[in-house]
Amino acid sequence: MTAISVGAANSPLAQPDNERARRALVPAAIGTAAVILVFATFRADSRAEAISMDALGVLSSALVYGLVVRTGLRKESVPARALLMSGLGLLLVFPAFWSGLPVVLGGAGALLGYAGKRSSRSGLCIAALVVGALAVIAYLAIYIGDWIADPGSSWLGGS
């Protein structure tokens, strides 16, 4: 399966980044799901909450990386798709950090932004990369800040 370059039709600069992003697709999806599993499980108030958040994190990672990112790496619309996903991830940090969607969308948008950073629309891709990274950092900061503020709370709500 050959990856189509992002931006210019046969740009030699875009090919290596697109290929690297394609190879990083599965590890990125697994890493994103793992981050959600760790943070959602350790800060959940009950086992039921932990199980539901873990399932949502794994399902959303599989769908976003498996469908949206994988197909996005084959199309020329990478900059718009990357910036949309990164922006949504950043916008969802505060109202929906508990869902894991900010890290899924931010990470996916950053990966797509990386794939097109040397394309003809590199400015949008670099913006998507930065905004996606900010979404992931903000997601992690909320959980780390919660732990710092309340380090005595035990795992899965047991006091």
C-alpha cells in the first residue's frame, strides 16, 4: 500500500513525513488509549466509572485513529482535518477532559499535522501540530493538577 503525499503531487519532502506518520499510526493509537486507561482509571471515583471511561477511551482511540487518521493520511485534505481535530481537542479540554476525547483528538490532529508539515499548506499543518500538542499537554495537566491537589485520594474511590 502506497501512501499518497500531502500537498504537492509528488513532493519529495512530504513523502518521508507521511510515511513516518503512517508507521506511527498504531503505536500512537495504543499510546493514546494507554494514557486514557492510566489517568481515567487512577482518578475514577468507582470501578463502574473506571470501566466506562476506559471503554470510551479505547473505542474513541480505535475509531479516530483507525478511521479518521488512517483515511486522512491518504488524502490531500490533511491540513483542514488535522486543524479541525486539534482544535476540537483543545476546545474539549475543560468541558470534557473526563471523556479522554481531548487527548484522542489532539494526538490524532498532531499526527496528521506532522504528516503534512512539509506540504504546500505547511502552515496549517504546523498549527495543527502545535494545537494538538497543547490539547494533550492540557489534558495531562488537569489530571496531574488534580492528583497534586488531592494526593490522598485512593485508587477507584476507596477511602
